[in-house]
Amino acid sequence: MEINRVLQGNENALYIIGRKDLIEFAITCVDRVLAGQEKAPLKEESEKPISQPEAVIFLGKSRQTLIKWRKKGIIKGHTLGGRIFYLKSELLAALHKENA
């Protein structure tokens, strides 16, 4: 689905979208909001968030480990639409702390 085409439309419409399209839509909306800010976004703010399943694969850790790290404050989970997303830079920092 072409998210930008949907966002530019002036008419009301009903769309049936999949999970990946919804995530793309959320990221596009966040990017547009950040682009409208007067100050330049920080590196972390311009980084694309990844979903919890993607974070599990990226780190090679279990879902429970991510939850435990989030509760302990080792990593920060970013909530968007009731789902938790992570920034790769924060995950890498946590992984380096664990291995140090």
C-alpha cells in the first residue's frame, strides 16, 4: 500500500490494511511530525523503531529478556498504538552493558 498516497487523499475512505502497512503508516506519521519540528531531530528520534519480535531476532535474546530489561530500566520501550517498539541503538547499548 502506498501510505503517502493515502495520506494525501482528501476524501474519506475505508481501508483494510495488514500489520506491516499499519506499522509503515505509524512510522510515516511520526516522521512527518518530526519533520515539522523547528529543531533538528536527535539521532535517536530519526532512527526507525523496530517491533518487539524484530528486537528479539536482532538481539538473539528471548522476549522475556526484553521484558525483564525493560522492567529493570536497562532498555526503554516506546509505545505506539498499544504496541512496544525499540530503537536499535538502545538495544545495542544494553547488549554492550550486559557483555561488559
